[in-house]
Amino acid sequence: MTATHQPDALASLEDRIQQAVQLVVRLRQEKDAAFAQVAEARAEAGKLADELAALQAERKQVRTRIEKLLEQIEQLSGG
């Protein structure tokens, strides 16, 4: 290598290192964002599971009340 090629090679190496550093920074940011999205999704899934359980319990209560009402109606009509 001659003296004129060394600065070009060094500049090229510097550029590639800077690009690698920028890529690593960007990938870390994307990873952090992905982990945040996962945490939000898990929290939302937990809330939805709780809501589903509450709705199922409410449905069971409504079904029980309707069954009691139907029994009362049958007693009225059946005598």
C-alpha cells in the first residue's frame, strides 16, 4: 500500500465503523421498543382476561336469575 491509499482505506474503515455503530444503536432502540410493546400487550391481555372472567360470571348470574324467573312463570301457569 502506498501513502495515498492509506488515508482512503482509513476513511473507508471509519465510515464502516460508524455505520456499524449506528446500526447497533438503531437495533437496540428497536429491541427496547419491541420489549415495551410486549409488556403493553401482556398487560392488555391480562386486562382482557379479567374482563372476560367478569363477563362470564355476570352471564352465569343472569342465567340463574332467568331460570328462577322461568320457574316462577311455570308455577303460575302450571298451578
